[in-house]
Amino acid sequence: MKRLLTIILAITFLTGCGSSSDEKNKLKPGSSISRDLPEIQKEGTLKVLVNYSSTSYFLYRGKPMGFEYELLQRLAKDLDLNLELVVVENLDSVFQYINNGKADMIAHGMTITTERKEKVDFTNYLYLTSQVLVQKKPDNWRNISWANTQRHLIHDAIDLIGDTVSVRENSSYMDRINNLSMELGGKIYIDTLSGTLSTEEIMKKVADGEIKYTVADKNLAKVSAVNYPILDITVPLSLSQRIGWAVRKNSPELLASVNEWIAKEKKKVPYYVIYNRYFKNKRDFKRRIKSEFMSLNGNQISKYDDIIKKYAENLGWDWRLVASLIYQESRFKNNAKSWAGAKGLMQIMPRTAESLGIKNPNSPEQSVKGGTLYLKKIYNRLDGINDSTQRIKFTMASYNCGYSHVKDARFLAKQENLNPNLWDGHVEKMVMALSYPKNYNKEGVHYGYVRGIEPVTYVGQIFKRYDHYVKFIEE
């Protein structure tokens, strides 16, 4: 009964049933929720489905990365929208998710096909690629001649007739194999794989001998083959194909805006720098994919995770939030030194380090221990702030620009009929206001000028990065 209840709850969650708002958005078969650019702009957030993979969206050494991730950051900035990434684990569900309103756009390297165009509207293509066969060389391929290696491989798609190729169900790869069977006039059998498997994971199955053949886009195959040199990806299976993103068919304004942005972006250098970073720079790809600090490879953010967990527990914060703060301070470089003289992972000033008993600021253990102790002192000193998340934001702002400046900002908030106990949209505005003489010279403001953009950006970026950490790293 417990297992049955779990399944029922999971189905309820995945299908979005159970709340009154969901009931309003409940769709008839073949229908789609109505939400275009004006509604998105009114809400202020663009929700995008992304796939968790080594080229699309991932975490590396504490930093979110990926081709889609970087481009989406630029798109959201261009549209003046916040960006909310929705990681989809099963690629078979993407059209359902977008049409029921869980996201506004699919940003995954999707081949533009006639069949898919019946379900969604595609953007102008981002790049061209083609599909190739992925097969395994002999296990001893390094010790035998090239000619012998070639004898173990197939060199033409026609040789697949009567054999089996493993691909994700409902993928463009599956469509291509079906079309290839018709074009060649012979049956190619398909072993359907789960939509939860990424292309890289399926290629690894070929490398490990679990499956015989699969299909991949050439650009993805080339970077993945760097990690698995035993794979052969030389047999073409298609002509050039267009790869794009997708929106609901009832979102013409969003589609037009994204297409306009793509046209502008493809005329700029950064677009091609980003593309090369993920699809052409094999050395960087190999370094990332082999790193224990890539989220695809394990549950690690940095080599200091154990230390961070230890002292985050004393502080009472999620260790991933503390890790995000440390990344903001030093990028996890224990010998980092700021222009003002702050040192170590948590960039503690010399006088503060002395008061905290830190003898060696470059010691990761001493820095994290002292930094979290300092954060706890600030947290406990703040009065009247009952919401724990808001109190953490005040603490972080104080860590960045000083408790006294934040105290002045809370004073100003009262003068301006804002809530002195609420950071978001209230005290953060007054911290920004302390950049101007008319505010920091006011009677009752005791600690003068502060460059307000720094603590506001500081808090915002830490929490934004923390959202990525939560997606990738278990607590």
C-alpha cells in the first residue's frame, strides 16, 4: 500500500493535478495553455525547459555552464526578463510540459522535423549538424592495424539492414532510422531506450559494449568521442539538419522576439565563441568531463566540500548556500587576495581575521571556520527579522559591505515607508540609495557612503547560483 501511495503521489505531481490553479489550466487532449510574450513580460519570468547534459546545462567547479545556459542568459537579458530553468529528465515529455504551461520554451538541441512542427513552433535554426552512426571499434584496436580495425566496422548505412540500432523513443534519431529503412528498402530494427538517457550516456553504453549501435548528432558525437576514443563516428546517416528551440504554437510574439534575437546574436562574435566552447574545443571538454567537480560525475561542488559541510552545520545553513557564497568570494581559490587585502576562501580582512583567531588566512579550514563564525555573529546580531531567508540575505549583505551600512539602510527604509525587515525590494533599494550624497548625508545616517550595487548584486548572484546548486547537488 505504501508503494502504491508513492506511485499515486508521483503521478499526481508529474501531471500537475491537485491544486485549483492547475485545475484551471487542465487541458483537453491536443489543446495548449495560452501564454504569450505579453503575459510572460507581465510576470517578469521566462520559463525554459533544458536538458541536463555535458553540452547543454551542467555545473563545473561551482559554476553553471552549457551552450543553452549561456545563450539563454543572453536572451533573458535582451528581453529584460528573469530566467527560470526547468530541468526535464525525460525528453519524451518536453512537448507535454510546454503545452501545459510548465515552461514557455524548449531550449534543447532539437532537430527541426515536419512531425514535430505539428506540435510546436520552432525558432530559426541555431546551427546545422547531421546524424552519424556510433559504433565500437575492437577492444584491442590500439594494438592492431588500421586495416584490421576497419574490417570490424561497417562503412555504409546499408549494412545496418537486418541489424539493430538503439535510440531514444520519440527522438529524431528514431525517425531517421525508420526513414532509412524505407529509403534502403530493408528492415533496420530499433531497440527503444528511455527518454531519461542523454546522448552521451547512450554513447557510453556503446563504448561499454552494452549496446551495438546508436545515432547521434555529429557535433555531439565529436565531443563525446574525445572521452571514448574506442568509438567510431565516421558513418553519416543524414544530410544537414537544422537544430533549433521551440515554443508553443500559440506564442507568435515570443517566437518573433526570439527569432529577432537569434538573427542579431548570430552576427556577433560571442555566439561563435560559446558554440566553439562546447562543440569544438575538445581539450576543454575532455578536462571538464573527466573532472570530479563536474556535476555529471558526482555530488561535488569543490574540493573543499567536506570543510564547508562541517562548518555550515554549525552555522545552520544549507552547505550549498555557503558554497555559493564562497564561490562568490574567491572562486574556491584558497590563495585569493583582494585589492583591499582580504584573503582566503572567504576573503576575510586582516583585522577581522585577527579577531576570529585566524592565523593563516590561506588555510581553507581556518578561513571557512572563521568566515562561518563571522556570518553567525552577524546573523544573531540582526534584530526584528523573523523570516530566515530574509535574515540570511541581510547577513550576506552585511558580510559584503558591513553591518553598519546595512543598519543605515534599514533606518532609511523606515523613513521611506518601506519594510526595514525585508531585503527584497525594500532594504536593498536603500542600500543602493546610500550611493548618493542626498541619502548618506541625511541626519540619522551614521556610516556614510557605500557602493550599493555591490552588496545587492552579491546577494542576488549567490542565491541565483544556489538555485543551480540545488538542481545538481544533493543536500
